[in-house]
Amino acid sequence: MIPTPRRYAAALLLFSATAYAAPKSPAQWHVKALPVAAKANTKIAITVSGQIDPGWHLYALEEPEGGPIATVVGLTEGDPADLLSVDESKPIVIDDPLFHLRTGFFRSSVDFTLHLRVDPSAKPGTNPLHVLIRFQSCNDQVCLPPHTDTVEVPLNVTR
């Protein structure tokens, strides 16, 4: 079959879109620890764990000025809880050859524990929390632009 200009253009567009598609995120997130149930206006903790692809790393919650973009963990507006603080796994701290600064980062995995207060007006039943994780991932040669992943966490609110 001889390709027509229309088929050729469609194939070229498909190839171009595939060639320039955003790369897959090098971190995959899941809920590691979640309370079975929580009452309104109580404090709870939720742990979100990230599995990081081999050869990649992402940075700690605090980084020096002029260095990599620090990871930020938060909730979306309107979620049935307020974020009080976030703890992280102990980062690896080295003199980073990409930034020529001392930085903290995670290879293979990381845990973020979110300390929350359930909203006093949260309705009983399952209410979704939307944990936002914004991070920059790098390998030994390149850093990807910052990326935000959302992890939906079911929160069972009781009376």
C-alpha cells in the first residue's frame, strides 16, 4: 500500500507525540500506614511510601539555596484534615556532584509520615484525602523538571 499524504501526516504526528511524551515518573507512591478509623478533631498519622526506580533519586524536604528542588508534601484544599507536620525517612547526605552542594536525597525508597488533625466538621464515613507530593528526581547525569503526584487516601471518619 502506498502511503497517502494524510496517512503519512497522521503517522508522523503519532510518532512525534510518542517521541516527546513526558517520561514516566521514577517514583511510585502507596499508603503504607493508615489508621483504621478516626474521630473528628483528633490527631492521626498517615505514612505514604515511595518506591524509586533504580538509578534515580529524589531530594529531601529541606535543601540548600541554589541546590535541587526540595520535596514538598501537602494536602489539597478542602480535604477533611489539616496537615500539622511531615516527617521523612533519614536521607542520604553527600556532596552532590550535580549541584556542588551538600544535599540530602533518597534512593530506592522513602517514607513520609503526615501528622494530621481531622477536621472538626468532617462528615462520618469515608472521606478522601489527597496527598500531594512535589519532587525533583535526578540520576547521575540529568534532573527531570519538578513533578507532582497525588495519592488518594481513604479516611474513615467516625463519631
